[in-house]
Amino acid sequence: MKFSKEHEWVKLEGNTATIGITDYAAHQLGDIVFVELPNKGSKFEVNKVFGTIESVKTVSDVYAPMSGEVTEVNDELDANPALVNEDPTGKGWIVKIKISDPKEYDQLLDEAAYKATCE
Amino acid sequence: MTEPLLFELDKKGRRGYALPKLDVPTVDPADHIPTKFLRKQLNMPSLSELETVRHFTRLSRMNHSVDVGFYPLGSCTMKYNPKVNENIARLPGFANIHPHQNANSVQGALKLLKTTEKYLAELTGMDAITLQPAAGAHGELTGLLIIKAYHNKKGNNKKKILIPDSGHGTNPASCTMVGYEVVNIKSDNRGCIDIEDLKANITQDVAGLMITNPNTLGLFDENIGELASLVHSVDGLLYYDGANFNAIMGWTRPGDMGFDVVHLNLHKTFSTPHGGGGPGSGPVGVKAHLKEFLPTPFIIEENNTYSLKNENDDTIGAVLGSLGNFSVIVKALAYMMYNGKEGLKAASAYAVLNANYMMKKLKDTYYVPYDRFCKHEFVISGKTFAKHGVKTLDIAKRLLDFGYHSPTIYFPLIVEEAMMFEPTETESKDTLDGFIDVMEKIAKEAVENSDLLKNAPVTTPVRRLDEATAARKPDINFYRKP
Amino acid sequence: MSTYIPHTSTELQEMLNVIGVKTIDELFAEIPNNLRLNKDLDIPCGMSELEMTRELTSLSEINKTVDKNVCFLGGGAYDHIIPAAIDHLLLRGDFFTAYTPYQPEVSQGTLQCIYEYQSLICSLTGMDQTNASLYEGATANVEAIKMAEAQTGRKKVILLDTINPAYRKVIKTINGAQDTEIITLSFEDGVCDVTKLARAIDDKTAAVIVQYPNFFGCLEDIENIAKMAHEAGALCIVCANPIALAILEAPGNLGADIVTGEGQPLGVPLSFGGPYIGFLAAKKALLRKMPGRIVGKTLDIDGKQGFVLTLQAREQHIRREKAGSNICSNQALVALNTTIYMSLMGAEGLKEVALHCFQKAHYMKSELAKIEKLTVPFTSSFFHEMVIKVPNADSVLKRMEEKGIFAGIALEKYYPNLKDCILLAVTEKRTKSEIDDYCKYLGEALK
């Protein structure tokens, strides 16, 4: 698993990247009440906003850590946005994308480097 | 204390009001209205008059209000709402006139509006006023539409509005509504606009600068003259957000500081009641070079006769379906007449006195990030209590247990754990002293027994509410359960 | 000094000592001298409560009121009966001197009232949800258009010109400034010209806006208009009269996506145009696009029922420049006014108000039809408002006013092709004898 400076994580399996927000980010946001998901089939460039996450008192954009096309979205978040708080790197995943440039993965941070940015 | 919902008090067959007997021959609606447009069902509870009166009376007792106690909510100017103004607004000659009456039948109302315009122009140092905007945010929108119309007419290609990072949330939101991009300007270590950052952002595409002065920290920006010249040097316009006008009334005027457009909040500075969140009124004033852009109709006075001018070449149009929130304006004029020039100036003087007194007294126990004379409000930070696990929110909630309303919290955004206090001039020294004692007591509790704060409030009709579930599964309509 | 400032001179001195200054003036020292107002304000000196009351009372008495005259004016504001209990409740300081319920634990009164208001408006309009209210009718439509644009990603809206001209003017000013393409369609026989509408709707249309009943009092076929809008992927916004909705089918059951309107008819005083209240209700899919405050029901930590402002992440204080609207307040006290009104009337009472309006208007139409030289230009079904045409409408209106009758609104200034047409409204407050007098004087004026 790798991380972006904007607090997203990426799990790469073949051409498919699963994306969510980090435990740190979920904690900072507090009680998450709504996740605005992109449509299946939409395409995003790296570092562009692809969704928003609302908590009780704040709202935050989610940035694409890699470029690609959305193949799946986590529909369960509609009914249960709290999953992002409870299990941000598991059941709280946000989208899966078919990546367009595998090299972007190398640009992402490893866990230690990411943790350093949070301090 | 829980009050049943109106819908739980429903008993079919009860009536709270009886109409006079129908005195005309009747027709069958089904003969005149196609069946598909005839209503099949209407859900609405039935209560008697007394039950209705009791329900709402009981609900009213679950509110904190200015009439009950101190309400130091910063940037909201929760001053006393004089009772006589309510009587004046309810005079039949004001309450029972229709907006479509001919001008000749509402000369008193038009004169009242014109007089209010004159007084507000004098207080702000502006040349013309529109009373149309229904609230502060609505005034901002109106002012920005005027700024845009000015630049459009001159063929200026302007894209940006500069806003200090201490600004109200409505400022950037209003800019977006008229299609301007927002550029945030930093504050300096005195809490004022960072002149260097402003200079760096002054470019030809700047349409204007939108600020409050004093700002949301309650601090007067003494560089305002220089700020104005900088903005004017690129033909930008200066917008004055009047949320904090209660600090300077009769002492200095936005028009003299170099502002081109001003909005006021009659529900703040001019004592009209906040009504639980509205209605307000947000008149906008402009300098002469922007007069032509004001919304129509204009109220015209000729030989003591008043008429409406409905069209004007350069007007932005209209921002409200009527001339304004008339009865709110009536109350504001009554306030100005009662106080007069000396009373209005004194109101600001004592508002500033009260704020400085409170700040000085609280400085011993709380961290004051900008330690200088404030105007009508000031900001302290709750961050020093973090080591006891206490947040500003906890202090705010504990205040409720003592019968006070909390200050504005977590605003402005540039102060960590912010608490913003605005006592207003109508509060006595006794009230302030009582409140200061409680603030000191709470500070002590935070250190010695922080659970009292974290579990607060306990004396209120309800305790802390589950806002997360409220937002996740919104129950916002009795008839459609989530 | 006004009595609203409670400080004694001793207290003033004590406070100055604590602060460490000699005079209040010193607290203003940082205002540069050249920016100081070094003169008296050009505003009269203060006066006593009695003097002020006398002066403003005489000013108020110059106005001709709907009490001493008979009001057949409508056009968005109506002279309905207002039960006495309402104002007594509104005058409770606990309501009118409170502010926005920022601290819900001490604002349950205001919050629960708003929840009740929301539920009643949803019921009336047949919608899933509404907000805590907006300024008034015109601006409610402005917000509805923005919602439709955000939902569809389109920037063209179609307005029927049977919508209140004042609303259209505000829409043009505010939505127009946000680059909304506004198409206004002219009417046929007082209602929407469906052929023109079919030609105007396309795949760039965000919404069609229709008034129900429309500005002329006529009933538009909102079901058909909604269907046409939906076929093009556009939304249908219905601007409705809340009293009429007591007997007219809820727009939500006829295909409307958003229902807006002016709430003044629900027991709010005329007050020369305000404050009134705009309502905006919508289908569930539009929840996150709704502007303004929304109150939700929840529980406190002891499990007790309570209310909070909710879904706040939509709003300007959080989203700032990314917010869909700059709305920061609601018309809370006016919302309370309408809620108390609906509570007193109940479903039966509200239906009766609507029926009385309907019956009296239809009686009046049949009486007016007997007058020579008077024509009724539109044949559509109507509720309580209608258009009549008489020779020299302006001078007729003037003569009627001399008889103490506000006989209607001359339409020519809004619709140049409706010269000599008058819009008049009949509420439950009008009596048979007032209607008969109207017809009698009008007949005389036309002789």
C-alpha cells in the first residue's frame, strides 16, 4: 500500500488501484456523514478532485492519487458513511480505478514517508 | 423537558380557528377544476387554539434569548431589542398596507423608507442606499453585483475579489455567486491585513477587496487608507461588510475610509430582533459613482411627494420581490430616532467599552492572541486548556449550565480554538462581572475537574446531541421517516 | 444618552480604570485622525419613546390601509385573515430575541418549530424535504434554479411569462449574473403555450419553471409541463400558492421536482412587502443540493429526543467559496408565524380558507360578467385571482380607490399587450357585500 500527500492510500493489484483515505485523515475529519462518489466510467487525472467527504463540521476534497478510469465505487458508503471512520483502509475504501500510468505509483509515498508528513 | 411534536397533539375534529360563514352562492369545484388538479389528501394536525398556544409557549421556554439573559455571540450583536419598536411596526398604517398599492396611498411608508435611506447614508458616509436586501448575505450579493456591473460597464476585465483569511464565510460564497474567484489574503501578527501579501496580490484583474473593519477579531485596521489606495490603484472597489458596524457608529465612516460599497445589518447594529435566525435586513450603500447601478425601484422625493422610479439604464435589476423587509426597516428607524445622533455614537462607545473591559478581565485566565485594544468584540483562545483534554466546545457548553449563551466558537478560522465575545452596549457592568466570574470558575474547573466541562451541559432542556447520526440518517420531515 | 445603555457614571469610571484609560475616546485612538468623524452626525437628536411613537404614528396614518379600504390586490401578497393568537406567540421574547440555534441545547424551541415547519411544508407541497426557509418567493426561485443547474450540469432555464414579473426580474438579476441562459415564453389564453414550450426545451435545459396557480390566477397543467421537462432530462420547478394547495393537488404528486413559493398567505401580515418567507421543498435526490439551514431530529446523550441544525457541510460557513449558495439565515420568525397559522387552521381549516377564496372569487366572476364593457380575457380554470379588461383601466382603478376599494393591479406595466387589463384577487376575508359593492361601483365607473 502506498500513500499520497493529500492523505489517500492506494492498493495496486494488476491494473486496478483501490483508493481510500488514510486512518489519519479519517480521524482528522471526525464523524464522516457523507461521501460524494464519482460515477463509474468517469476519468480522472492525478491530483484532481474526484469526490468530497463531509463530516459534521467540515468538508474535504478527495484527490486522485493516480490517473485512471473509475471501474467500481463503494456503494455501501451511501447507506453507511461511518465505514470510512471505522475501517478506512478496508471496508471504507472509496473507488477502484483502472490506472492509465503505472509509473505514477512510484511517485507515491511509502508508509514511513507518509507518516513523517503527518507529524 | 420534552415537548410533543405538533403532529402528536393531533386530534381529528378539533379546530383552532373558525371562519365567518360563507355568504356567497357556491359552485362545485369539480365543475371548474379538472379532477387531476383537485387535492385528494392533506396531512396537517388539528389542534384547539389553547393547545396551539400552550405548545408554542412551552417550546419558547426551551430557548435562550436576549430577554432571558446575556448572549455574547460574537459578530452577531445581540443587543436589546426595544419593545416599543414592535408596537410601531404593528401600527395598522405600517402592517396593513399592500405592496401593490399606488404610491399615492402609501406616502407615509415611502417617506419612512426615504428617511431611513438618508440616515443610513449619513451614518456610513455613502451617497445612496438601497433597502431591498433581506439579510447581510443578501446585501453582499447585491454589493458584488453592483461591483460587477461597474466593471462590466467600464469594460474592465476583472476576475478576482480579495478577502482576508479572517472574513465571514458568506463573503467568499457571495463572490462565487456572482462569478468572481476568491483570493485569500493573510493576516499579519497584529491581526490585520498583511499589507505585503495584499501588495503581492494586487493585479489588474482584481475587482475588489471585501473586508470588515474592525475585522472579525474585533481589531481596527489602521492601514485602511493605504489598503484603499492600493485597491483603487487598479480600479478595484472596496467593499465594507457591515457586520461589525456597531463598533464605529458616529466615530468613523466607511465612506471616509475609502469604501465604495457598504452593507449594514439592521438586525445587528440597529436593534431589530434576530427572530431565531431571521428576518433581517441588509441595506447596501454606495458612493455616487455607483449610484446608477443600485437595484430598482428607486424612491424619488419631489416637493415632499414620494414616487417610485421602476427602471434605470444601468441598474443591476432587482434582488427582492418588494422594496425590502419593510417592518424590519420600521424598527430600525424607530431605533435611530429614539437614540438620535448622540445616542448612536454612545451605543458604539459603550459597546467598545464593554468589550475592552471584558477582555481585560478575562486576560488573567484566558489566552488573548492579539493583546491590544479591541473594538466591540474580541477573540480569546481555549488552546491553553488542551493539556487538560478540554476544548473550546466544552467551555462553550459549560457556560450554558450557568444560564449564559456561549460566545461564537471556532471562528475566525485563523485563531486556534477561538471564542469570540461581543457583549454589546446594552449589557450592564453587573452582567459582565457575573459572566466574568463564571468564566474564571470554568477555567478553574477545566484544570481541577474537567469532566464538568466535558459532560456539560446538564441543566439544559436537552444535553449534547448526536449530530453525526442526524446528518447520516437525516430525519427532517415528520411525514417521511428516513 | 439613550436608556438602552445601563451604565452609571460610577460604573463607567470603574471600567475605564480597569482597562487603564481615562476616557472612552482613548479606545478609539487607533482610528487615524483623518478618518475620524470630527463632526456631529446629520441626524436629529434623540427623543423620548412618547415623542418617537407620536411622530411615527402620524407617519403611519398617512398610509391608506387594507382595514379602512377593501383590498382586492394580490399578485403575490394577499389580504387573508390572521388569527389573533399568532402575534401573541410571536411576541414572546424567547422566540423573537433569540438568534440562530447555534447552541442546540438552549435552542430547542426554535429548532423544534423549524422541524414542524419543514414537515408541514413538505406535506402541503407533496415533497420529501425542505429547508428552514428562505427570504421570500422571488429569491426561493433563484435558489431553486441554482439547485437544478447543479443537479443537471446545465445552464439554461425556461420561465413561463405567467410567472410573477417581480420574481422574473429577480431571477434575471441574480441567476442572469451567474451566466444562466434565461428563456421566457409568452402565454396563450393566460397559460403556458405548450407548442412553444416543446420547441424551447432541449438537452441543455436545466429546468422549466411554472407558477401554480399562475400570476393571472389560472391553473397551469403542471403535470404535462413536468412530463415535458423530464423527457428532456430537465427538472420541473413549481412555484405554488400555499393556500391554493389546500384544495389543489400537491405538485409533488404531479411530477414537480422542486416546489417553491411565497409563504405570506399563511397568516403573515402584508407589511408593505415584507418580511415574508420563501419556501423551497424538493425530492429526495436533491437533498445535498438544497441551500440554507435544515433542522433534523436526533437524540441527546441521555437518549432524549432533540433537534439540531444538520447537513451543515453544504453551507457557506464550512464550504466558503465552494458553497452552492451564500444563504446564512432563514426567516425563522416568519416560519414560526406560518407554522402557528397552520396549527390553528389544521387541515380542515386550511381547506375551508381555500374553498372560501375559491367560492368568493367564482361568485365575483359571475357578477362581473354581468357588467357591460367588461371582458374576461382568459378562459382557463382559476383559483382566487383573475384578470378582467375594462376601458381606461387606470382611471377606473383611481375612481374605485376614491370609493375605498383597491380594485386590482393594472397589468400593462408588466405586460404591454395587456393594456386595460386588471388583476384582482378575492380572499376569504372579502364579504358578499364588498364584492357586490365592487361590481356596483365598477359598473357605474364604466357608464
